Amino acid sequence: MIIVAGHLIVRPDERQSYLDGCVSVVEQARATPGCLDFAISPDLADSGRINVFERWESEAPLEAFRGSGPSDDQSAAMLSASVDEYRLD
């Protein structure tokens, strides 16, 4: 199993727009075979932080879903990111 967890930092006034743009990404991920859980959510204590949590059966479905990564608009909105992968055997 692979867990992807961390956070993104965006401008507080852009956070809701960023999250609105992620709805289809979450829906697509959850519909992908091998995806066990996928969540992108606002942090309750930091208005510029977005929490990321993913759980995948293995590397293959994760890589197939990930493709080229975030869109150009999403990448431009990110001020920083701290997201890591953890492999569980």
C-alpha cells in the first residue's frame, strides 16, 4: 500500500477556488481502480493550507492516475508544497 500525505500552501483568498477546481480530481481518483482513499481538504487552523491524503493499493494505479500532475493553474496557485509518499508492506 502507498500513502501520499502532506499539504499545499496557497493564498488564503485563492484557497476556495483551488479546492473547487479539485472536485473533479477527487472524483476521478476515487473512481480509479486501486484507489482506496483520496481527499483534498481545507485546513481548519490555517486559511492558506490545503491538506492532502491519498491511499493506493500499489504504485501502478497511483502512477497511472497521477499522469502529468497538477494543472498549470493549480501549479501557479501553489506557493509551496510538502507532500510525501510512504510505502507500507
